[in-house]
Amino acid sequence: MSALLVELLAWIAARPRTYRETMDAWRTSCPRMPVWEDATGAGLVEVVSRAGAGMEECEVRLTPAGRQALAADTGAPQRADD
């Protein structure tokens, strides 16, 4: 897993993030750095809607596969409460 992908997963895992916040920080038009697309395509992150909220306020979080990948790459223990 690339260092940039690990950084994205750790950033998302650090605290609750909105889709808007995530796109502001991680969206790129550079075809050589598609980290968001890589993470979503691999099923490592998910966008979860909130009742009454638009897309920009949806929650971005790690999937179980994303938590497992982050833990495997960083050696950090997984949280059992997610």
C-alpha cells in the first residue's frame, strides 16, 4: 500500500470527517495521485449518508477492510467498536 494511501486512511481514522472536508483535503486532478479513487475502489473507505444532510455533510469513514489495511500497514491495533 502506498504511503499516501496509508496517510489518507490514518487521516480518516483520526476523527469523524465529512465528505466536504475530505474532498477539500484529498481531491486531486492529477492522474498520478488518485488516492481517493484508489481508497474507494479498493473498498477501504465509505461515504455514509446522514438523515437530512446533503452529500457534502455525509460521513466518510473506514470500512472494516480499511481498518484492517491500516492496522496491517502501521502495526496499530484495530478498534473493535466500529
